[in-house]
Amino acid sequence: MKVLVINCGSSSLKYQLIDMDGEKVLCKGLCERIGMESSMITHEANGHKATTPAIFPTHTEAFAEVVKKMTTGEGKCINDVSEINAIGHRVVHGGEKFKASCLITDEVINTLRELSPLAPLHNPAGILGIEAARKVFGNIPMVAVFDTAFHSTMPPKAYMYAIPYEYYEKYGVRRYGFHGTSHKYVAYKAAEYLEEPIERLKLITCHLGNGSSIAAVDQGKVVDTSMGMTPLAGLMMGTRCGDLDPSVVNYLKYTLNITGHELDEILNKKSGLLGISGVSSDKRDVEEAAAAGNKRAQLASDMLNYQIKKTIGSYIAAMGGVDAIVFTGGIGEHDAAARAKICHHMDWLGIRIDTDKNKHIQGDVCEITAWGAKVRTLVIATDEELMIARDTKEVVEK
């Protein structure tokens, strides 16, 4: 089976075509600046990668160009679009309606529209991608894979907010969690590496990047996660503030005399590492500035590491122990200094990493546990596209 994995933004379209017989990536690419004059597509296949200008008034034209790239020229990887057996769409928010990946129907699309207020920046873009794909690919089965689905096993005590219960009943105000495909992929990959059924393991998965979240996975089920009703909650991130006293929102709104939209821009796009350091939203730039003596950059780095450590500790308490800590994502996979600082002084919990192994990560799964440590520590390269493809294959075959 060949599965086309789609991740749509409001002006972008990221794709991968995966042959599930061996889980081989046949091609991948990105359409950018859809709806703008300077649209372009980057396509990679057969060891050939090229970026070319294009005209994409809408996502429909972008999909048509993707088909052209896959079936002609140096980037050709299939003879005809009929070779594609299924299409998996990443959908950010499934609310309480979708607790697992599902076949896309008209009813599903209508429900996604109803859920758009919960993810106004993401779900409408996902719907655009689904509708455009339908126009170009016709009756090829399509599956929606939700960022929130893996977290749907959380108990009410973990996902409820202590506000009037009617707001949950009427408007769905609760914790949902995100990065679910990544957390699911690395949790199962960790179980495979540890040679234990996931049903016997207590895992803490740390997806750390420009957007970051942590999940407590007990016996294969998420019991808590750091992001909330939206991806703004939890840890501080590249440009997002993470958790804060709700009164800060009102205080800033009235003190600065700004609109809710303007405040949303501040909290989502001007806060986090960028807001504290004043340097960059990229952890690498922040660390470089900190090494050069920038105190605000050092503070930003220290804050993030502290919040990660604190969350890990709270999840160990919530699960009554832990078998393994998993680091993934851009920071989790590549920032050895961050991993060392996060795990520092956690010996009393059984967490201790090997300094040399931590500095020399090799392969898709690398263990950095120090000799004698009771808790295993792993660095695993995430693969959300493959996880989406696996879910898509499973749904279509059923």
C-alpha cells in the first residue's frame, strides 16, 4: 500500500509518499506561499531535490503540482496517481468527537468545521487541504489523523479545568493535548527498543522543539500532558508563553489598552524564548548568546530546562514511578546540553545519564542511560509522517 501523508497550513502543504511495504519514503516535499505571488515547491525523490517557482492561487493548484512532480521528470516516483492507495491528513484538533483516526466523510468534515473555534489557526487549514485533495485525487480513501487523539485516554481529573462545569458541557473547555502522533510514535518505539509490551511500561515522552509538550504514558495510555485546550499551554516554547496566571491576561489587556487579538499575538508569537531572551525563538541562537554572556538568554535557557525538569518530576509522581524518559523533537534530539541540565540532580529518582553517550547520539534510537541507573533514558528521532501513514493504513484496511 502507498500512502500519501498531508500536513496543510493556511499557506503551505507538506507531503510525503510512503510505500508501507517496508515503510520506504518514495518522495517528500513542501509547497509554500500558497495564495501569494511568490509561490514555490520543493520536491525530493530518487536522490534529487529541487525548488522551483509555481503559481498556487489555492491548495487545489498546489496538489495538482504535487501530482505532476510525483509522476513526471527527475522527481518521478510513481507512474500514475492511481498507485496511491490512501491519503492521511494531519488534523490538529479533534475535540471530544474524535478519539481515534477515522475515514473522512462529509459528516466528518462538517464536524471539523464545528470544532474550528477550538483551533482557529489550524483546523480551517486542514479542512482546506482535505477539500482540495478531494478535487484532485477523487475517490482515493482519505483518513483524518488527529494530534489530540492519543491524549484522549486522560481521565477527567487530568483534563478538567476548575471553572464552572457548564463551560465544559457547553463549549468544550478542557485540556486536550497536542503532538499526539509524535508522542505515540516514540512511546511505541521505546517499548520496542526496551523489548517490553507497552502495557507494562510507565513512560514520559518529551517532545521538545519550537513547540514543546510532555506526556505521561502509563501502560500505553496517556494519563496527563502539558499542553491544554490549545498548544499555548504548558512549557514555554520558541514564541509561546506556556502556563501563566490567568490574571496576567486581563492585567496586560487593560494596562496596555490592547485588543484580545493583539494580546493573543503577544502570547503566541512574541513570548517564550524570544520574549525572555530578546535574541531569538531558536534555542541554538539563545544558547550561543548565553555562552557569550547574555544574561537574558541564559535566563531563557534556564527557565525552559527548569520547567521540563519540574514537569517530568510531577509526572513520575502522577504515575507512581517511571521506567523510561524519552527525548525527541528538534531540541530533544539535538541539544545534549539541555538533556544534561534537565537530568542533572535527578539521581534520587533513578535518572542518571552517561555524559559521553549523551554527547554522541547515533541512530534513530540511542540510549544514554548511565551504568546502574534504574530509569532508562532514550533519545528517539520522531517520525510523525510515518505514524500518520500507519494509522491511515490501519483505518483503510479495517
